[in-house]
Amino acid sequence: MARGTATRSSALITGTASGIGAELARRFVERGYHVIAVDRTQELAERTAADLGAAVTAVGCDLSDRQSTRVLCDRITGDWSDELDVLVCNAGVVIPGDVADLSVEDLDVHLDVLLRSPVQLIRAALDVFRGRDSGHIMATVSMGAICPLPASAAYSAAKAGLRAFLAALYSELSDTNIAVSGIYPTAVDTPMLQHEARSGGSALNFLSAVKTVNDVADAYERALDKPKLEIYVPYHESLSARAALWTPALIPRLIAFFNRIGERGRKKYLAGLAP
């Protein structure tokens, strides 16, 4: 697909109303991108536009709804096909609880928001990127994709699926100039983590110091400057996470010990939050 010389360079980012997405939108604008800021409702998406001005187009899209996601995909291949250079699948959701305590709808929303919709958005972006042999597919994955989190099984499953999808896609695109990058943070201080901390989410989130949205945004900027398939935040914690994945059957034997450490971390984290 040929591009006109005056075409602007745009980045579509999901989950921009707060947390990681809001910071990514700011960083991309600073880098000269026009940001297509997507969140669950138009009102939420417009929060980012209000902060960053004309450099942002606000788009409401409920990624748990297939029709809404389909409309967004159509806009990627239609309205923004000449300008889209970066797709960032960042929107997140977590409903803490053991599998037996969650409803079918609770399980589905994890899979829809964290796996199905990114796959569909990426597929749409490929229609654009392959035509011009350029573009960058990016996603906020999670260390939970590597180390399964009790009380967040559906979340871990969706993120693990996204990791496998990105790895396979990376191989499929190896002979092109289209980059694929996944960012793998540990627990990050966001409204979602605060909800987990207060609602019985996995204590394993709090085994070490909670990272900031700036830590994750820094990783994204590194990936933009030097594309890489997987970037861990921080790297050293990925080593223990990957070791756990090699022998997942051992996790129940160790979970009581690590939960005790994690619960201390959770209490410390909660103590630092505003009431």
C-alpha cells in the first residue's frame, strides 16, 4: 500500500484511560505520533484526548463485545489504513478468584479482552502493514503469562495464549520488516492492581517491589528504538518465572511459602495507597 508524503504517523493504543495506556499515549505523542486512543467507552477514551489535545483521536470500543471489536477492526483497515504505523494491545481486565468461584461470563471476559480482541486487532493491522512491509505490533503481556497465578487462572491463560500467538507471529513475519514486541511486566501500580490487592488477587503479585507505569513505558520506548520479541520488566524476575513454568507441578508445594511473602508485600502495598 503506497502512502502519501503528507500522511501522518499514527499509533493505536487500547486501554488509554488510565495506568500504562495513559502513559503510553503521552509518550507516543511526545515522539510525534498521532494517537488513536481506545477505551471501553467514548467517555473514557476522551479522558486521554482531553489531556493531550489535538494529537489524540478518542475511540470508544468495548473489547469484550465482538461486534464492537469488529467495528474497530474495520476502521483499522479502512479509516486509518494510510496512517497506522503502530498497534499497541494494552487493554487489561482481571476478576480475582479461584476458577470454581467465577462465572462463565467472568471467564469469558478475560479471554475476550486479553486474547481474542488482540488477535483480531492484530489480524486487521496485518492487512495494513503487509501491504507496505512496515509497522510495529506491540502488546502489554505479563509475567503472569509465564508463571501461572493462582486466583488469576483465566488471566494467566489468556496472557499465555497471547505470548504464544506473538511468538508464532514473529516467526511468520521473520522475512518482513514488520516488528513484533511483547512487554512482560511484573505487578505494576495501576488501578487494576489496586483492585486486585483489595479483592483477594494472587499474593504472588507482591513478591517483590511493584513497578511503575513509567517502568513499563520505558520498556516500550526501548522496543520502539530497538524492536525485540520479548522485553521483561524487570529482566531478573523473568528468570524465576520461566523456571516455574518448566516445573508447574511443583508450584502447589511452594505456594504456601511464597504466599506468606506475597501477603507481606500486599499489606505494604495497601498501606501506601490512598484510602
